[in-house]
Amino acid sequence: MLQINSTMVTDFFLTGFQNIDNYKTLFFIFILSIYAMTVSGNLLIVTLVSSSQLSQSPMYFFLSHLSVCDFLFSSNIVPNMMHITLKGGSTISFSGCLIQFYIFASCTATECYLLTVMSFDRFVAICAPLHYTIVVNSKLCLHLAIWSWLLGFLFVLITVLLICQLDFCGSMTIDHFYCDFIPMLELSCSDVSPVVLETFFFAIVIVLLPFLAVLGSYVSIFWTIIGIPSSTGRKKTFSTCSSHLLVVGTYYGSLLSIYLFPSGGHSKNIKMLSLLYTLGTPLLNPLIYFFRNQKIQRQFSRFSVFKKNIQPILR
């Protein structure tokens, strides 16, 4: 039976951001503002999609799942980050650290799969439009969404169970503002090679293969767009996938910059990149889709008008 090794370590200490005492309050307000916009933006997307006919469209169905994923991702890290900022560092229990890492990594994996599924949706819509309604039906969309969540949380669970088998000793200080994979392994006095090997394999399945699938989809999409004779047709077709392409570029760009090219380990630069990743990406997704998608904007206008008309009745 699997048991967490709690005899040698019960808590970790997250250092957060050092040398910001003079700007602690300002930095806290900044984080709080970004988090408030992130939560409201993603919940707005979910509300607009679920309360309208947009939920019948595969692209917006997957977009609502992406927003839920971003909401969980941000809420798992940012509130504790604000606490760490005010306190100048804070302890977190061993189990709490594992839970935070599990939710963070699972949401990251799930988002990779959801972005891949959304690229498949755009691929079929642009490259095989006559077969779109047959191929991308509601049953397939539901299955793809469920499997995105299940695989994301299942693969990371295996990593967490392996971490539970490690012994931790010595300094229990994590020079970060959340429990990330590499800083936790650096504190272990056990052989971490099995965990690293397993994580390398899952990184291929979770990050690399989905990224290649997205890349392949957009190569086919661009090739199809180039073949459209009229410039108006090319522009209109490209507009249907431009929002998703921006989200993919932002997400994978920040993800790969942190975990594929981590110069100097989790240094100050990596910590700042992680800050952009944890704060910026969940906020940019709803912003991109809201300001670049006319259907979302029209639904928001209808929702605002409905709310304005219903308020006198509720009073």
C-alpha cells in the first residue's frame, strides 16, 4: 500500500519574491487585480457560452472547457501567492504542496489536450468543411472533452504517486511562489531518476505530441487558406482560427520557455517567467477571444441587454 513519507518532512517553506518589501502592497494589489480580471473573464466566457446557442458549436464548447481549466489553474496558485507576498514567504504542508502541484500540472496537461482538440476542430472546419457536421458531432466533442480532462489528471497522478515515495531531508525551502516539480525534486535525498524518467516520457505524451499535432493541423490549415483564390475569402477563413492560434502561441511559448530552456534552474528569471505564465496566460485567453471574436461580443451585448431588462422585474 502506498504511503506518503511524512516522517522526514511535514512542511515546505515557499520564499515567494524577495527584496520587494518597499513594493509589497503595490505588488499585492497588482496580483489581486490580475486575478480578479482572470476569474471574471473566464467565468464570463463560460456563462456566455453555456447560456446561448454557442454551446452547440464545437469551438465554443471547447472554449468553455478551456476557461474552466484556466479558472482552476489560476485559483490553485494565485490566492496563496498573494498570501506569500504579504507575509514575505509562507509554509505549506507536504500534502498541500503535492495537491497544489497536482492541480497545477493536471490543468497544464488538460489545457494542452484541449488546445489540440480545438486545433482539430479548426482543421476539419477549414480543410474538410463539407464533412464538418458529420465528423465533429456533439458525441465526439463530449468524448474529446472528457478524455482531455481524464488523461490530464491521470498522467499527473502517476507522477505525484512517485513523488510520494521519495525521502525529503535537509533544507525544506522552495525558492518559488508555488510547488513546482523541479524545486521539489531538488529537496529530495532519494534517487529521483525514476521520477525524472517517467516525467520525461509523460512530457512527450502531454506536451510534445499535442504540440506537433497542433503544428501539423495549422500547416494544413495555412496550405488550404493559401489555395483560396480571393483575398476576402482567405481573410475570412483565417479569422475563424486566428484567436485560437494566438492562444496556442502564447501558451506554448511561455510553457516551453520555462520548462524546455530553464537556464540556471529556478532562478530569478525563471521565477519571473513563471509569474507571467501563471498570471498572464489564464487572463489572455478570455481577453483574446472576447476582443477578437464577434460572436462572443454579440452574445455579451445580448446578455447585458437581458440583464438590464430583468433587473426592474427582480426588484
